[in-house]
Amino acid sequence: MDTKKTLEREFTATAYIVQDEKLLLIHHRKFGKWLPPGGHLDPNETPPECAKREAREETGLEIELWDDTILAIDLPNAHTIERPFICLLEQVPPIGITPAHQHVDFIFIARPVGGFIKANLQETKGIGWFSLQEINKMTETEDTFPDISLNFVKIIDRLCYNGSYVE
């Protein structure tokens, strides 16, 4: 019998907003690191809805999710929603009174559409567009998590391979 304690799992969605080969990151107050916008799913919210809401709240941008649908279904009882680029099980360390836990993170590729609206800067200390080289440097100095750089490399490869890179 396995006696390891299972950590609590929370569902989150993240938007990797890409434009001109740069990734939009926010400086997250609680984690003290540069991260793509994202957060916890609200009750009755789908992961794509959460990614769009969190991007709007944290960056002030309306976004469009990249559609990589393989099979689309549109029936009275079921229809296709945007699917994530990748899903990660992330280890979240204890912060303050919040114990260590895990995030089941639905990660979407997105592009900005329209202009900026008012952002909620309560959760952020800054916002900026970063190249892969800049993100790699932030990974070396531990100003971001290593998976951010790896995900961005894979996203650029995927967008360029499909000929759908967002300019």
C-alpha cells in the first residue's frame, strides 16, 4: 500500500500569448517570477473560458486561442471547445499559509486581438513581451520556471511548422 500523501490538486488554465516571436509575461506578485497569465478555473467555467478571462484580467488584452482541432463536433448534445496545447501537472511549493499542492494546468496558445483594456495589476508587478533568448536568461537567474522556456520553444516550433505563426 502506498503511504505517500497525495497533494491537493487544483485546475488552472494558462495563456501563452505570442506575437512577433515574443511571449507576453506578467511578473506574478505571489510567486515573484515572470509567468504567462493564468489562474484557477471558476465554478462552471471551461479551461478555454478561464484562459481568456485570466488573460483579460491580468494583461488587459482580449485574446484568441489558437485552434488546433483535429476533430470538430457540433451536435445538440455535444460540441468541440478549444483544446489546450499541452496539459501539465505542476508542483506548487508552499507560499505563506498556502500548503504545497499541484496544478492541473491547461495551457493554451493565444494571440492578442484588439487593444488593451484596463488590467488588474493587483496580482502583477509588471508586464512585458520577451524573446526566447530573454526568457532563457530569466530561467538561468530563476526569474521564471524552466518549463516556460521549454513550452515557448515547442510553441514556436509548432506555430512555424503549421505555417500559422501569428505576426
